[in-house]
Amino acid sequence: MYGNKVAAAIKVNGKVLREFKDTVYIPFGSEYSILVKNLNSVRAVVNIYLDGENVVPGGLVIDPGREVDLERWIKNNNLSEGNRFKFIERTHAIEDGPRGIKLEDGLIRIEHQFEIPRPVINISNQLWNTHPYSGISGSYNVGGMMRGVDFSAGEAMKASATSATVETLKSMNITASGASHDGMATMDWNDVGITVPGSKSEQKFQTVTMGALETQSHTMVIKLLGELANNKPVLNPVTVKAKPKCVTCGHQNKATAKYCGACGTALEIYA
């Protein structure tokens, strides 16, 4: 997903998952990470909310052109270790328990702001700070910002691939269990999942100071689903390398194709 010079993707087992509009299909019980890349020429402060909870209090600072593969919560200012993100089904026991139901369950909300470039004027070979930093000495800390020190290296961000029908999902070998639910009769199925603490992660962070930020903030939202439209659970994550099958002629297309190479049918179906 891309918006306002920041790209984001969900990863499972080190592989980027395919997006269907704003939805990512992921098996219940999977641990995942959130890959965020700053495509701007200035630093970005990124806040990430899982089920409405900010998992990086104070913000995650990402340098220009760099990316961070966030795999864990930062709680109690612990910059050395924490729990990985784990996606599970929100069962009736959970809904009736102490956690209950939250309005943003199953949603990943990514908010970012960019740092205002510090303008300088060269006068007699000396640098002088000008507006908007007049009277301000140096930079200042914004809410204890944090920056990942183990930036992702290797797998590049890829354009979101296409297709959203159940038939296309099946053509990608997304298997589902044989059990089915009679939702209309018993209301015993639930495609809503939540993120809970998973295994231990030793991903390291450190604090960093920031200058003034732009007043405008930008938001992206990704929805995680653990079930298909036929109420069957997703058993295999849908990666960007999955090849979409045309619903019209059945042609197997390249992973990045937007239209069928054989008949021209759009591979991203909106209805």
C-alpha cells in the first residue's frame, strides 16, 4: 500500500503479502511484521495502531529512503525486546471476556508526518538558521521518538498486485478447511481477527531527536482477514508472488498483472 510518499506492507515468514484493495488475507495464528518505507527526502515519524492501540508510543522515526520491518510492540519503553505481533480469531470467549470488542479490531492504521526541512542561509561562510526555527537552538525531542536500528535489507517494496474474488483466491492455492459455518442460522462464524502478543523478539531500537513536524498528517488503513467470503478460514498467506487467474478465460497471469494477458479482463474485481 502506498500513500503520501510512504509505502507499507504486511509480511509473514519474511514474504510480502498481497493486498486486495485495502485487505490482506492471513491465516489465524500467524505472526507477522509491518514493513514501512519512507520514500520522501526528509525524515518521517510513523505511528502504527493495531486494533486501535499505538504499538510504537511516541512514534517510529524513519530516515529518507529507508525502511523498517517492525515485528514487535514497544511497551514500557523497552527498546531491547518485546512480543511479536500475532493474528488470532476473535472468538466468542474473547468477546465475552475482559478484552471484549474494540471498534478497530482487525485494522492496522498507519499515520505519518514529515519533518520540516531546516532552511539555512550562507552568509560570510557561516550558516544561520532561519524561520521556522528562529530563536530555537538545535532540534528538540518530540515525545520520545524511536528509530529502528535494524533497517530491513533485501526484499524491495513491490506494487500491490491484483484480484479480489474467491475464485481467484482459490486459483492461488489458498486452501480452506472442509468445515463450513451456517452463519445465518447460528451466527457461529467470525471473520474478525485481533492482534495479540506472540513469541519473543529482540528487535532493537534507540531514541532520537526530531525537529518540527509538518502540521498535516497522513493515514493508511490495512484490514486483516482470516476467513474468505465463504466463511472458510485462510490456511496459506497470500503473497505478492501468487499468480492471479482470469475469471473470464482462466488464463494464469503474472503476479504484477492488472489485466489478463489473454483476453484483457481486469484482474482486480471490485464487486
